[in-house]
Amino acid sequence: MFIHKQKKNLPSTGKRFLISITVLGSAGPIRFVVNEDDLVGAVMDTAMKSYARQGRLPVLGSDLNAFMLYSPFAGTQALLPCEKIGSAGIRDFVLCKKPQIEMAITGDNNKASPKGSGSLRAFFNKSLHVKISFH
């Protein structure tokens, strides 16, 4: 005796497409299907949950506000969490942590100056530095 479940014919809410999100520092991209009307914040949440469920490294955490999603092909401006994912017309994205700038009070002036921005520059210089030996 088989119980036959009838599929509900739901109206189509928009186009669905496959996106690929590469997490900076991870081995490979995460791929899943989204609606073009889904918000960027919801897509980031889905990507981070999928990333954690798969046990990937580095561990990201769960704070969406600490990350940004952008397209490597459309420039350097990050997508806003309230935008629709389909509005960009792009299917490949990069998820990375927002740069943390600590403000330090300097001396007598009580002026705030960014501290830590040099560490990001040092990281890039180290990663791009190639040692060439002529033996």
C-alpha cells in the first residue's frame, strides 16, 4: 500500500539560478540555487550556514554584519544586504570579512587615527612577496 503525495502547483515567484560563493581563504566555492528576488543578506546567511554545516575552514562564525559579499567582476563595491541578489545580474560572488579598523587616541591632540590598516597591507605584501634565488 503506497501513499501518493500530490505535488502542489505553486506559482513561480521568479527565476531561479545557481550561484557560486567563494569564501576568502577557503578551498573552493559553495554552490546553491537561489531566487532572483532573494535578498543578499538571506543569501549570505544561507552560504554561511552551508559553509559551517560542511565543516570548512577557516571557521567564520555567525555574525552577518562582520562579512560582505561582492562580485570580483563588477568592481570593488560590496552588495548591500537589502539588495536583491538578481539585481546585479552576476552569479559568482566572494564572501569576505569586513576590515576591522581600530581607532586609537594619539597623544595630546586627542585625534582618532586608524590603527590596523597597515596590517592588511602587510598581509598582502607578505602573500605577494616571491623569493627568487639564483643558484
